[in-house]
Amino acid sequence: MTTIEAHVLQPYKYGFVTDIDADVVPAGLNEDIVRLISQKKGEPAFMLEWRLKALRHWLTMSEPHWPNVKYGPIDYQSIVYYAAPKQQNKLESLDQVDPRLLETFEKLGIPISEQKRLSGVAVDAVFDSVSVATTFKETLAEHGVIFGAFSDAVRDHPELVERYLGSVVPYTDNFFAALNAAVFTDGSFAYIPKGVRCPLELSTYFRINAAASGQFERTLIIAEQGSYVSYLEGCSAPVRDENQLHAAVVELIALDDAQIKYATVQNWYPGDEEGRGGIYNFVTKRGKCAGANSKISWTQVETGSAITWKYPGCILQGDNSIGEFYSVAVTNNRQQADTGTKMIHIGKNTRSTIVSKGISAGRGQNTYRGLVKIMKGASGARNYSQCDSMLIGDRCGAHTFPYIDVRNSTAVMEHEASTSKIGEDQIFYCKQRGLSAEDAVSMIVNGFCKEVFRELPMEFAVEAQNLLGISLEGSVG
Amino acid sequence: MTPEAADVLAAAPDARARYVREFEASAGNGAGQTPAWLRAVREGAIARFAEVGFPTMRQEEWRFTSVRPIADTVFRRADEPVPSGALATAMAPYLLCEADRHRAVFVNGHFVAALSSLAGLPEGVTVGNLAAALGGEADVVQQHLARYARPAAGPFSALNAAFLLDGAFVFVPEGVDVEEPVQVLFLSSPSREPIVSHPRTLVVVERGARASIVESYAGVGEGVYWTNAVTEVVVGDGARADCYRVQRESGTAYHVATTHTHQGRDSVVWFHLVALGAALARHDIVSVLDGSGGLCTLNGLYLLGGQQHADHHTTIDHAQPHCESHEYFNGVLDGQSHGVFNGRIIVRPGAQRTDAKQTNNNLVLSGEARADSQPQLEIYADDVRCTHGATLGPLDERALFYLRSRGMSADAARSLLSYGFGAEILGRMDIAPLRAQLDRLVRARLQRESRRENVP
């Protein structure tokens, strides 16, 4: 055992279960379940119609198996597609929310009660299939910003939902997007009106609690002309021996001169050391820079999930639009990640930047897979990609599969990748200067990820660094 | 219909059945002399092909290349050619130099002794055809043939093995240094009907031996033909092989090839390749470093224009620790050509201290050309240094401006800069006459292209 491998594994911190009565539908998936979900949510007809079309399409599809991950078959008929904590009446204020729910989020470090709210951040808390509370709604409303549960948006702003839902990720997009479209239960909706700079950071916290359920949420963010919004998503789940499926869809739309910053700190339950349990995180995320000079930036810190399989992408349609992707993905124990981005350059002078940092430890397998496609009309397009991998231990793997497809001769694209390990000599150097081995490793790892962390909002950058330390404990020392 | 949908039709079973029928019809041919083990290889290969058929663009390995034109054309295997003065003249431009002594020449897949020259080889060294070797060095052939580029690896290597009757054989025994380069030339001379050949090459360089092998593919005449080549290069412990591969098929040709090199301990392989010809070309290169301390360098250049499509898939497999690999691939794309590069580096569990580098630079000269690049790293060991880089873009405006400011015409500046792109690869080649020959070809080609483009 080398100095870089000796430490005790710290258990997953967020693995508790909240004991709360839940309203669950029977397991299985068919048209009746979809109708039931739609009815429970009191949706207008166009939504049910759309869900059923998605389900019928999904039935014609087969599960894809091209990513570099291994998992047992998923029985889609044994999943519970709707689970909600029981609370019958429409809530007038936060005081009526079940205290056990508030306590749950408190324990997760997401206080939603009046006194303890994080200043400067509006939080939408989603528990299993429903949104339980949204903070700072009034402050946001003053600026014309709509932020809250997706189901509220369907009820209160059906015209916006109907117009934009599925416009970036249609239900035909892929297997899991079709599944999500059929059964999605809740999620967050944000609408930033023309010229408004959203005064608060928007944030959604997703929590899976019920057993045997899957979480299928859908997030839609629309930034009107000249607006700006920064959004952060966090998540966790209890420790369970069986695998749970999380198949979310996120759609972002940025119109002329608008800017969306979307950050994810993903910390679903990763399974135990032997790879038992954990969340299958199969997510479709895509942003469309529909307007000229718009900008969408994805930042993700992926530390949880047994399997992460997602490619947040940007469709750079507007001229001079910008897409960015910053990612840190950590796999430890038996975790597997196949993640990256897609940058589709359509408009003129579109630019994209990709910075991906993968860290593999234990028996983790980490794959970067990304597509940079520069279409014929995208003259003057520019891409810079950098993918670095760090290996800790000799049983893990790091893989890089970029796809570069250029159809315009004025486009310039560069891709660089490297793989390395933390050298014993680097550790020795730090120890010699009085740092402990743990501190040395954490310093080196944080330095490796710095370019990504500095894209995160302040509070979350700190959280991400801590999270990284926890995820890697047990593999480094 | 989208190109992809159209391509899926290529999987239609009739193309597949055609080759299976042809195999059955010809199975009796030469059965008398074919040893049982080789018959088993061939039968296994056709069974494999019958199972998988032609690939479609839905398959990850083939997502940028449609082999539909190949699947759709009915090819006939060409008869043995009659050596003639015309053939000798046609062959001349593809030879290394007038005086080369070691060369085996194949026309339409058949060995032509009259055009070959096998004089003055060091003792124990064999250069010739496989059919003859099955008589003399049957053990060596049996030990290596189809053991590396296994027929199961892909539909085209399966087809090649199924129709394996003859091919080139180069054998350098332990400790022997073959100073002069050995050339293996595969010439295709189609007539009115489209023809196909399945050239096979086996190169065995035993422990501590050394040799340079030049493999050339060329076409004479205008007809449509398809070359489906497989080359296996086996390099023993401490041996060195310098392989050169020049693909100058005619503009109407289809060229599909697999090259597999297999290296022992402390061995060295330099693999240079230049792809200039063929309407549709696909080349899979697999280099396995199967002994510690091996060094492998792939050095490639593809120069495409018109409607050409070339797809290079390389895999460097670090199976053992302490190996080093370098890969340089440059592409120059003009006209409506489409260049594909897929470079994969695999570091197996336990292959510590691996040092692997890969670069793929593409120069896109015209608005209609298209380039795809997929560098890939697959790493299962931690104490490694692996990097890859890929670039795609037009000529550097600043470099052009610099040359123009020194009084060079726009044409000359363009062609000089593009030439530099190719010269980088050619500069690594050791055989001077070959380098000079390729240099002339590349220069002529780029000058022609820059004149045609003629942008002020």
C-alpha cells in the first residue's frame, strides 16, 4: 500500500430515510398510469396528449447500450412512477408544510423555513415526485421572474409551457427522454422576462426518498431577450441496496443577448464499496442558444450516482452565441460515469469551450464522451476542448472519447487531453513542507479542478470542494 | 432518404449472400493443395461474414463511412494476369527505384514472378508469395497467419480470410539484418467488369532481426475495382521493422484494409503511411505492444481532394508495461472530400509506465470538405502518461500574411504552407528515394489544388 492509499471510507452523509406517508401509484408503466399521473397533477389536455404520444413512442424504442458503462437490466414495469408525501390541501404558507419534510431539507443543508433561508438564493425543494416548497417567490415576482414547481407552471402559465416544452429535447430525442416525457412528475420552471437580471440565484434541490421509485423530473428555463439567470441544482438520496432510476430532462432556452448559467452539484447515493445499490443517473440536458449573442454555460460537479450517463449540450443557433461546459466527475469504489457534452455550432461566429476533469479512484470508471459538431453555415466557429483525467490507484480507468465533426473550413477547433496520476514525488514534496498526505492530495485534486470550481457560485464552490474531499476519502490518504 | 437510412439498406442480405455463394462455388478450387488448418480458417471466416454481413453507418465503428458502394457493386475475382510489357511499364512509377532488388509484385491479387525480383537476399530470408511458402515454411505460416488480424475482428478481414489463396510473405530469421528495403507491390488492373482482390501480407521479423518493408497499392487503367487487404506484421523480441505503406489506388477504386502489427519485448516498429488514392478508403490499423519495453510509432498522412473519402481507424494497444507509442496523423482536405480519423489508445490493466502520445491535425482547404476526428483514450492503469490532441481548421491567416508580406504570391504561400503540413510526416521517413518520390507527389498535388482554388 502506497502513501496515496490509506484512509477510512467515510459513509455517504445523506443516506437517511424520512419516515413519511407517501401517496404512491402502483408500480408499472402503461397508459393508465400516465393518465393517473396527469390527473393527479390536474393537467390541461395538451399535457396528457403529449405524455401519451411520448409513451407510445417510447414503447417502440429499445434501451441504448452504447455507453462505456455496465449495469444489469432495468425492469421498467417494477418502478413506481409517482410517489408524493401525503398532504391533501393546497398550502397557503410554508408553516403548513409537514415539519418532517422541512427537517429533511434542513438535514441536507437546504433550510427552507423563513428564518434560516440562504440569503441570495431562491430554493425550490423537490421531494420524490413533487415540489414541496419554493422560497423567495414574492421577491422574484416583483421582478417578473416566474420560479417554482413545474406543475404550478402548467396550471398558471400553460401558454409558456405549451410553447417551450419539448422544443429543445423533444420526446423523440432518446429512450430516457421519451420515458421522462411520459411520466415526469415535477421539476422546476423558471421564466426570466425581457431585460431582467434575476436578482437571486435560483436553486432546486431534488431528494429521492421512497423505495422502488424512480425520479423523473423536468426542468425548463426560459431566458427572454437580454435577461440573465444563474441556476443551481443539487440532489441526494437514501442508502438502499437496490438501484433506483433517475431520468430527468432539462431544457434551457436563451433568446437574443440572454445568458443562462446552469450549475449542478450531483450527489445521488453512489452505492457501497461493492457496488450494491446507488442511483442510475440517466439524464438528458440541453440548452438552446436560440437568439443572437446568447450564452449558455453548464457547470457540473458529479460525485454521486452508481452510474452517471449524461451529456449537457448546447445548440448554438444564434449568431455569435456562446456555449460553455465545465465538468468535474469523480468515480470512486465501483462508480461509473460516462459524461461529457455536445456542442452543435449552427450560427456564425459561435464559440464553445469545454473543460472536463475526470478523477477515477478505487475501481471507478470515468469516461469523457463529447461531440463538437460544426455545421456548414457556422463560419468562423471556434471550439476549444480540454479533457484531463487523474487516476488514483491501479484498478480504476479513465477514458476519453471525443467526437469532432467539422463541416466548415473557416472553423477552428482544438482538442487536448491528458491522463496522469498524483505522483509520489508530488506528495513527498508537499509532506516535506509540512503538509499531511491528506491535505496534499486534497490540494492537488482541488488544483486540478480549479478551472471548473471557479465557474460555480461562491457558496457552492466551497460545497463542491468539500464534497470532492468526501467522495475521494478512502482512496487517498 | 437520409444518407444513413440509405446506408442501412446496404445491410440487405443479398450482398452478403452473394459472397457466401461465391465462396461455396469456389470452395473446391485448389482444395487439394490447401492444408486443413487453412481450410478451417477460411470456412470459419466465411461463416463469420455470413453472420455479420457488411457494416452500416448505424454501427459505431462505421458511423462516418458508408460501404454501400462496395456492397452494391457486383465484383468478380480477377483471373491470373498474363505478364506483359505493358504491365511492366505500368508498374514502373510505383517502384522504389530502378535498381531495387527485393520486390514481390502481385497483379489483381495474383503473384507475378516475371515482374518480381527476389535476387540477392541474405541467407535464410524469404520474400515471395504465401502459396509457395506453404510448401517451404509451412510451420512459420501456420504459426502466424490469421492469428493477429483475426477474421472475427471485422467483416472485411473475414472476407479477406475467406478468399485467402495467396499473398505476400516476408520472413526474416533471427538476428538477420536486411539492409535494402523489401517492396511488396499490389497492382490492380481492372478490365470492363469491376474486380476485387483480397491481398494478404504476412511479415515475420524474428528475434533481433531487422527489415524495412514497403507495401504499395496502385491501380492502372480506369475501371472500378476493390482492394480488400489484410497485413500482419509480427516483430519478435528486440527486433525492428520499418513499415511503409503507400496507397495510390486509382480515383475509381475502393480500398479497404486492415494492418495488424504485433510486437515482442524491446522491439521497435515504425509504421509510415501515405494515403493519396481511392474514391473510398478505409484503413484499420491495430498495433499491439505485447512485450515490455516496446516502441511503436505511427506516422501517417492523408491527402484528399475531389469527392474522396478516407477513414483511418487506429488502435494502439498497450498490453504490457514500459512501452512507448507515438502517433502522428496529418490530413489535408480539399474539394468535397471527407477525412475521418479515429485514434484509440488502450492501456491494459497492469501496463504501468506507459507513455503514449497521439496527435491528429487536419487542414481543411475548401468550404465543401469535411473532417471528423475522434481521438480516444481507454486507460486501465494509473502510472501512465497519455495525451492526445486534435486540431481542425483552415490555413493560418497570420502565416499567410507573413509569407505574402515577404512578396510571395497567395498561391505560392498557400501551397507552401499546405506542403509543410505534409512534409512534417514525410520528414520522418528513412528511405530516401521513397521520401523523394512521395515529396514530389505531395508537392504536385498541393500545387494543383492551390492553383485551382485561386483565392486572391
